[in-house]
Amino acid sequence: MIVADYQANGRRSVARVEQCLEHLREAFGTRPAKAITADRITAYTAGRLEEGARPATVNRELAALKRAFRLAERAERVARVPHIQLLEERNTRQGFFERAQYEAVRRHLDEPLQLVVLVAYHTGWRVPSEILTRQWRHLDLKAGWLRLEPGETKSGEGRQFPLTPVLKKALSAQRRLTRALEKRRDLIIPWVFHRDGQRIQRFDKAWVRACREAGCPGRLLHDFRRTAVRNLERAGVSRSAAMALVGHRTESVYRRYAIVDEGTLREAAEKLARLK
């Protein structure tokens, strides 16, 4: 019911809610709704934290459970909704990639995924919803733009990213490879990011393995957003332009991603030392 609700309302987080439901099904199984009481939900929360899940992750799962109960209540399948207490979140991520780390992780991925993370590293776009969904109609190699249409982003606004030489070279090679595959197999491949013609949708296991083998365990694909923001700051790109490129609507959110790391502080000190 809840997945159908998300799909009917055009929410982009269907994949995330399905992940949440996997954990909920594992814990509550086929128990009737009336057996899922507040104390059992509290026990579920404690168990997930013991497993190492972060408070934000557990909260997404609890929110999915609450939504499922609300829908059931609306359909008159349950008499009441149990109390579901969310956790306080203090787990703001601070992860980002130095270039050597990014390159090390990339080397441990196969070629189709190497292209995905290259684009993520340079653009800071969200991998599942903004990169893996790109079709060839969104890429203008001649004009030099990669585009997101209105309604495809978290804010609902369109966005475009100018192709740097690295991006243009990689995406041009992908276009040639795709055309050759289409001709050889007599088919049409609309997706920019694909494996042998099949759209890439998730690669969680490959990502975890690559990070571990590269000596960067625990990194997230979302860390590329923080990395891109920091790189734009280092390059001296204006804040308004950086926000437009990466897709942050407010300065408060942007500042949360603009991590000041040791390298940035060292660069600042060197600039200060050069002042006469």
C-alpha cells in the first residue's frame, strides 16, 4: 500500500522506502497490525541502533511505518495508529573525497560504474535520482551541457551543468560506445549510464566493496555532493553559481555541505603568508 502511495504521488524516494520496508518486514514479518505495539516499535528501534544503523536511517524506517499505519487507518483497516517516537538526529555526515581517494575507489569499479562516479565527483549531483536517470536527450555534447528537466530534481526546478573537458571526453566516449552497441544489436539504448544496454539502477554491493578495497570503508555516494561543493569553493566559484550547479536552494543547506577541511585551511594560511 505504501509503495503504491509513493508511486501515485510521484515521489522520487520509492527505492528508499522499499529499502525501509525490507527491514520492517524482517522485524515484524506477517504479524497483524494490532500486534505491532509501541513497545515492539521501541524494541525495533533499539535493535536497529545495536546493528549499527544511524539515527537518520532508523527515522526513515519509522517514518515509513507511520505512513503505512496512516494509510491503513484511512482505509479503515486499523482502529488506531501506535505511538512511534522518532530519534534525535545528530549524525550530520562530514565525509568527502580527496582526489587520490576518489581515483582509488574508481579503479576498483568496472567501466560502466567508473563513468557514474566520475560524473558524480565533478557535478555533485545525486547519483540515484539525478545521474542514473539521465537519457541521451538530456546530454548536449555540441553545446556542452548535461541537463535535469523541471520536476526531476528534489526542488522541482530544472538544472544544467556545463561539460568540463574531462566530462565531455568521458561522455563522448560513452556515446560512441553506445552507438556501436546499438548498431551491433539493432536496438535503441536511451540511457546514458548502462551496462551492456541495461540501465544501471543500483550498485550498493559493488560500491561497498570498491570503497573497502581502496582503503576508504564506510564512504557514501552522497559524499560526492560534499566533495563537489568543497572543490567549487576551492576553485573560487561564486556561491550563487555553485548552488545552481550542485542544486542547493538555500545558503543554510549549502553551508552544511561546504566542509572546511585541513587542506582548505592550509591553503588559507598560505594565502595569508603571501600578503605583503
